[in-house]
Amino acid sequence: MRMIVFFLIVISLSIAFSKEELISFDGGRVYILDLSDPFFPLIRDRFSLGGVIKDGIFFENMAFVLTEDSLLRYDFRERTVTFKKKITLSKLLLLKDETLVGVGDKRLVFMDSKNLKEKGKIDIEGFINEAVTNGSMIFIACGKKGLYAVDPSTMKWIWRIEVDSDLTSLDIDKGILAAVGEDGLFFIADISNVSKPKILSYIFISEGLKKVKVSDKYAVVSDDKGQTYFLDISDPANPEIIKSITMMGEVKDIEFSGNEVYLGLGDKGIIVIDVSNKPKIVGAIPDVESDGITVKKKVLISIGEPGKVIWKVKCEGEIRSTPAVDEEGNVYITDINGYLYAIDPFGNIKWKFKTSFLITAGPSLRNDLVFFGGWDDYLYAVNKGGKLVWRHRTSGDISQVVALHDDFIVVCNESGYVYALNYEDKVLWTYTINDWIPSKPVIDEFGNIYFGGADGYLYSLTPEGKLRWKFKSGGWISSGPSLDAENVYFGNVNGKFFVVKKSNGKLLWVFDVGEEIISSPVMNENIIAFGGKDGFLYVLNKEGKLLWKFKTPSSINSSPAISKEGYIYFGCSDGTLYSLTYDGKIRWKVKLGKILSSSPIVVKGRIYVGSVDGFLYAISDDTKGASPEHWSLYHHDEKNTGTYE
């Protein structure tokens, strides 16, 4: 038996990945292959970049490509190279914080993906044959020097495994690392606890091993003669060779897409293997030369001029609701023609769900379900595949977004009823007032509920649906309340902005703007922001003092948003979306068509907002998104949960 000796020096970590169309490159040519038929992909597009392509990372909107002496950034929309940096590297990696890592012979170079400026570098003792990342850590095969783990946050290696083998390739998937050596060694390590890697197994396969790729329960290994081995690694402590296939030449690269494996054979094209049963050749692409294969990442690099429209999607009707965004970057929006839409991060409609009447309430997301109400009186629960899970009929139109607690859903309707339901469609309780409810409900960290009525009262209910207190404002309340740890913030149609205590409804202060307030307030640790019918954006401190106000040509009915950087975003009725600095100076503004009744949602690198012109817009910006610690978006967070935690 071959002995594996390792030592480690410790520190810490976490994970992330994804995929799309198949990309193949050879020489200076790039091929984009359509995987609609995964066994016989068709060439969708091809282009040349000049020079020999060594590696690339491809996205829906752009690509980073390495040639012999340069790093290029290519824009698919403009079909042109937008940036070129002279540098000699062999491979590219992308971290989840969008840091680009260039791999040299004995060095890692860390770069800002937006401008390709160097952020730092680390030298490695051995020659780097292969490097991979899970988004948070980098793992390197360095021949006889062994295997390294590098922490990008410190730009230092945290452990090294010495192996009695000349390591040539490695790959990772779901906490498992597989590596191969020139002398035929194949081994698997458990890196689920990245600070304490554990060797699980090692076997001898064949001398001259050059490539390894793992996905779920399979590993594919190839040698320098074209012999390709398929291993079952469902039990990583006991890997088993289930088949070997002889190719027409050396395998240059390997890529998985579901149950299909694509093998790049240089000038002999691409071979397609189905591994779902017993691995077998099921297709070929002889007219595509392939020295490298990859897939388009389902990750969008947030590179773009601030305030520039990245894409817009036309819906069936006017958009008067606020979008919600899930963990994968998919956007959900409703329109007044009664549709709920799911749109991917690249502006493609994944599906749409039709109801029987108009919708003005935005969607809310929880537990892989999308919740929203319509003017047909129903509360809907739809799964993320666009299928109805259940619907519940209430006693009136639902015009406002719902609120989602750990244990229940709260919905208000225009008949003056408040409903609490569990997530299986069972009504837990109802509460009614003697007027309609024009505001959205919100929930605090204890499960208490807050909403405003057309009777001018702000109500607070217990989690069991009992009245805690009510506060008389003197005018109906359509400005949905917002919360922090101590207080409730809201405005009314008489132009007064109130702050009352969550515990007992006692008034702390009031600020009078003199004209109707429909906009719901947002805040961070220092400021409160809301819009007025008079066209001003108002920014107050937490004691109720006006810090500044910004005048626009038309009314502001939607809510602003505040980013982690302190940027303030809001739309107004002339269709203009603004971004201001924390002290009220214009960063940028963009005209998006008609009235913006939709409130902007801010996520990393972009802003989403809907318009009465029926378009959902995605706008680029240099932001890290909104803070989940504060009520900095219309309904607290990008999922529109309406719950302060």
C-alpha cells in the first residue's frame, strides 16, 4: 500500500457554485453550445478573440478569458473586448465575493473583477498544476509538493497535505476533494470541515493520470493515453471503478452537466457520456475542436456603469407592486393583469402564474413558496416551479403585501379583516375593524402585528390576534408601518409622520410635512427616509429632526431603499429612479418610462424596480445590497417578509 502523510496548519471557512450553456475553446476560438439536446449539442454561437485561449470563466453577460499573455474581459452584449490586462497566467478562478484569482506557475494573483486591479498575491513553493475553488477557499495541486488550501481573506495557505505522488489535477464537490497523480494515485479527502481535512480513501488506477472531475456521486479520471475511468464515489471511503472507455486521444478537459459528461479531445471534438446508468457514449460533436470545456455560470458578475439599465422585461400589465428576490437571484413580480412572474437574474421569464383578477400586492418569499394576494379575494401560495400549492379565499380584495412570521402568515383585506393562517392553509384567527385597511401588515420579533386603517388608527395585535393597543393619527394610514427594536414609524394622509413605541403605542414625536404621505419609511441606524406627495424625499434623524430634503418634479408614492453604503434609492411619478448619497447629493438618476409605484429592491450589484409601463427593470450599481439588520427596504428585506428580527 502507498503511504499518504499529511500535516496541517489551521485557520477557517464556507461554500457556493452553478452552471448553464456549454462553452468550448480551442486556439483563439470560442464555441457556445446549446444543451437543449444534451446528447447532441448544437453550436449556438462562435467567435474569435485572437491568440491561444488558455482558460476562461463565462457568464450570461460577459466573460473573463486568458490568452498566452493577456487577461481579457469580453462583453457578450457588445460582442467586444472591453478590457485587456497584460499578464501571464494559466488559469482563472472566481470567488463568491467576486474577486478574480489568476493562477500562475507558482503564484496566485488576486484581482478586483470590476477593474482587474491587483488586490494581492501569494507565492506557492511548488509548481501549480491545478487550482479549484468552492467560492470561499482555494485548493491547489502542486506536483510532489502536495496539496495546499489557501484562505483568500488572509492570502495565506492554512494547510498542506504531503502526498507520495506527483499531483496533476484535483476537483471538489459538496465537501469532497478528489485528486490524481502522475503515478496513478487517486485519492479522496473530506473537506467539509475545511480546517481539518481528512483523507477518506486512495486507490491506484493507471500511470499517467492527467485529469479528474467530480459531481455528486461520480468521478471521471483520464490518463495521457486517452483512457477514461468512471468511478462511483457515492461512498467516498470506498470508491469503485465502474467502467473505463478508451478515447481517440488524450482528454484535454472534462465537464459535467447533470448526468452528462463532456470530454474535450482537442482536434477530435467532444464526446458525450451518459453516467446515469452504466457510463456509455451517447453523442459526439466532431466539428468543434476542444482544448477546454466549461459551462456558463448561473452567477452574474455585477459589472456595469452605475445607473445603467442591464435589462428590462415586459409583463402583461402595469406593475404597481414591489419585487422580491430569492437566494439564487431570481426575481418575482406581479402585475395588474393578474400574473405572478418568476424572472431569472439574466432577464428571462422562467414562468408566469395566472390568477382571475388584478394584483397590486407584491410577492413575499418563504420556505420555497411565493405568497401574494389578489383583488379576487384570494391569498395564493405558489411553489418556485410556478405551481399552485394552495389558495385561500378571504372576505375582500387583498391590495397589500402579506407578512410572514415563522409560524403564521398575516394578510389584510379591504373589507377590514386581518387573517392569520399557518403555512398549510389553516386559519388561526381573524380580527376586524370598522373600516377598510389600506396599509400593509408588519410583524415584530415577538410576533406582534401592526397595520394602519382608513379609520386613522394604527393597530397592534398579539400573535394570537388580540388587540394590544391602537393609536389615533387623525387621518387614514396607507403608509405601511416600519419597525426598529423599539418603535413603529408611519405617515398618514394629513401629512403627518409619527413615531410611537412598539410596547404601548405611546407617541414619541410627530413631523408634519403638510401634504399626504403614502410612502412607507425605511431606515438604517442613523436616519429615516420617506417620500411625500409634494415631491420631496425627506430624511430625518431618529429624534425627528429634518436633516435634509430633496425636491423632485413629481410626487413620491413608493418607498425608498437604503443600501449598506448609505445610498438612498427612490422612484417618483415621472418615471425617474434616483440614487442619492447619504447627505442628499445625486449619484445618478435614470428615466425608466412611466410612474414608479413600485418600490426599489437593492441587492448586490443591482436595483430592481417595476413601472406602470409594464416593465421590470434591472439597474446596475456598485453596492453590496441592503442591510438585513435594519428596515432598509419597503417590506424589511429583499424577500418582502415584513418581519423585523
